[in-house]
Amino acid sequence: MGMKEWMVIIIFLSILFLWFTKSNLGIGMIALFGATLFIIFGLINWKDYQEINWGIALLYFGAIGLGTSLQMTGAATWLAAKSLSLVEHIIPLNGKMTVTAIGVVMTSGMTQVMSDGPCVAIIGPILLESARLSGIDPVFFGIAIAISSAFAFMLTIGTPANAIVYSSGYLRPKDFFKAGFLIYIVAVIVLLIVAYFWWGILGVGINGFH
């Protein structure tokens, strides 16, 4: 461990500290601040940054733009409302786990094409209102929705983690879909089983549990 190695560790821990304490600045701006410090202190050169696959960054920016556009135009709200209306005509929304399962599937499905934050911001209020009207504890329903928003396994655009792995060049989009679809099904089933049995034991959303 030389001086440069220690400086890298100090900068990294500083960025990590700022992410926890100054999140209002935005994690992206804080990360760029750290990247700038690496150049200022000569820990990396500009040529190294030029070799980064910036296409992946643009892909993620596009996903954020898509989510923002859907939210600002009201298109996502319209789609979510129409979907709930359609589902209600097919499946009676008279059971706690039925409504929760539909909310989980809708959220996890939408998060495949946009970041989890915009996804929950768009359809979260609609789904929570539906849960309230159905007599479901919003804590129970909200936790399930929040967890399911992380099930972005099938498309490279769904989450930065997928995009970073895809940028390695070892995987193709269909590889994500083939493996991600199975993981997605398992994740949804496990979440609903845990919600029904274990959360009931813990007393989460105990009102109207049956």
C-alpha cells in the first residue's frame, strides 16, 4: 500500500460518506465529484476515462428520461389505471393477497423498462389507493411493492447493474431474458409466500390479514 493506494481509499470512503449524508446533492453528482478528484490527484488519467463504455451511461439516461416523460405526461398513470380496471373485470379484487399479487406483478413488470425509483413514483400512489379501498394495510402492501420494484432481471435497461454487466461484452440481451425470466418468477413466488406466512407471524399488516 503506497500513498496513491491510500488516497484512493480515502476518496472512495469520502464519496461513500457523502452518499449517506448529502443524498440531496444526487448520487450522480457526488460520484462525478469523486471521479474528478481521481484526476486532480493524478490517480487516473483522462485516457482511462475515454475507454469507459459510455453507451451504457446513455442507455441508463434514456431509461430515466423515459420514466420522467411517462410521469410528466400522465401516460404511466393512464396505463396503470386502465390496467387495474381491466384486471378488476377479470379477477375479483376481494382478497388481500390477490390485490397484493396484482400490485407486485404490475410493479415488477414496469420496473423491467425503467428505474425502480420512477417506477414506484408513477404507480405507487395508484396502487396504494387501490389497497386502501380494498381494506389492506398500506404497510403490508407498500413493503411488497417496494421489494418487487427491484425485480428488474429480464432486460439490460431495467437497472444499472444489468447494464454494467452487459457492458462487459460477455452477455447478450437474450441471455438476460432467459435467465432473468426464471429468476423473476421465483422471486415473485417467494415474495408472496413470505408476505403471506412470515409477515403474518411478525405482525406486519395483521389487520385484514385473512
